[in-house]
Amino acid sequence: MGATSRPRTTGVRHFLDLEQQRDWIAGKIDLLDADERQESLEQRFKYVARFEKLLSRPQARQLLEILGLYGPNCIPIMRKTERYYWSVSCLPSTSDKPLIRVNASWMELFTLYAHGDDIRARFIVHLSDFTTDGSATPSRVDEHFLEQSVAMPEHVSYFFPRGADIFGINVRGSVSIRKFLTSRRVLSAIRTFNLTHMNRGRNAYQASHCYSVADYMQAV
């Protein structure tokens, strides 16, 4: 009989074994990242003008502060995986007119929009992490928990994108977005979903990565 072939290693499994990933999701460990970022100057210059346009928006300060909270807390080993396993787009040209969008593989992870002079956020996560019984059953959404995770109950809403165990959460206002991102259960759910898609292989949106926005996500 021939030798048994080993499972193909994909995504951040190249850098983190499953135990490390589970421990990071649970907040038990800090991950050792690369000392320096691998950067393409051509790619950086490609979006400089668009980034300067973003900075002129009244929402720029709140947006960059939220990114500084989201990046280090929600994306593992950011420098090692930047662009090739996750990316952030600046003023992407899509019909919903976002300010920024974070992607991994073929999936949207996190999007920020203008909301007057403030911002609103859209998180894509696993439905089973936000139900009362851990199932992917829409009628079991833990609405009480969602309302407790923001500053005002009316600041949160949700929807059901296509796909099994996929859940969309809208959070309105920078104050509520910050509170949402400080919930241990929320953070664990975001980390779980982000790793699910970063483990699926190379990021399909490498060409739209904006290093200038990523600077603020990594506190560079």
C-alpha cells in the first residue's frame, strides 16, 4: 500500500497549531507575531489618495480609534498574516458605500460606515455563537445578550446573510461599538469567525489592501 498522504495545511495553520488558535480565542495566550511587516511600497502608494480622502471625513477619528481596538484584538498575528490572509479596504467602491472593510479568504469580516458624523459597524460572525442554546437556529438569537452588549438597546440590530451558521450584527455609534468589542463573549465569537475564514486559505482581496489604514490597526 502507498504512503498515506498528510492533510494539506492551509491558512494560519502554517503559523499556529489548533491548540494555539483555541487558546487565543479563549483569551488564554498572547501570540508571538513577526517583528516587522512585509510591505509592498507599490501597494501602499496605490491607495494613498483614497486614504487622504478618508482622513478628510468627519468620522475619521472615531473610525481609526475603532480600528485600533479591532485589529490587535480580533486578528491573530497581524504582521505575519497581513494582506495575504486578511486585508482592509479603504473607501471600497461597492454599492453600500463603506468607509472601510476587513476581509479574509472570500468573506467580509467587519465593515464601518458613516452614520451622520459618527459611524456604524457591521460584524459577520457565526450564528451559533449568538444563540441561547449554541445552535444555528435563527429563532434562538440571544437578543437580551446583544442589547446588553451595547450602550443602548436600540443601537444593535441583526440580519441573516446567506450561508449556514452565518449571522450579521449592526452596531450604531462609536460608543456602542467600543462596548461591543470589550465583551469577552463577543470577542471570542469574532475571533472564532475570523480564524474560520483565515484558515480557508489565501485572501482573495490582496489587491485592495490599504497599508495606510492597516497602520492604525497595528498601532504603527
